[in-house]
Amino acid sequence: MDSKLIKEIINSQEPIAIIKYFEWPIFSNDYAHSRYAILRIDRKYNDIRETDIPFDLVSFVTSQTGCFEEVLRLSEGVVWERMGFRELVKSSIPKAKIHQLINQR
């Protein structure tokens, strides 16, 4: 996805979540690469769309997380949301699709 569109999503008033998660290289358990993704609700298909955030936009995204509510912090990563993203997902997305997204990782 292009950088301009990701910035528009971050700056919009759309309910979204930002996820920071860690990828552990197979060859080493001591070093993790952090990755970022945006979760959006696709109302047309009652689904959740995940968009990876390119490395060159990470500093922009992290500067914007102050406008979000931190809802989860684990050793595996952090989740921020705005505008009640979790509640919208719970009320409009089938549980099977939510579980599918969670089990992808």
C-alpha cells in the first residue's frame, strides 16, 4: 500500500487499530524485528483488513499513537485503537473471522 494512503488512514476519523508485533529470526532467540500493521473494518465483506506498514513510515506511525488508546501490551507486541475499534469488531465481524486473523500469526 502506498505511503500517502497509509497517512490518510492514520489521519482519518475511521475506527482503526495499530499493532506493533515482533518477529523472531529462526537463527536467534535474542533479537526481534518489530513490525507494524493497521487493522481496518471492511464493512462490505464483514471482515478485518490488515495492512503492513512499511519501515519508512514507522516513525510517522509511532508519532501518532498518542492519539490512540493503548489496549494491550504483551512481550509479543502492543495494540492501540481509536474510536472503539474492538467493540465495532465484536459487534459486526463473525467470530470465526476474528479467530482466523488471530491464528494467522
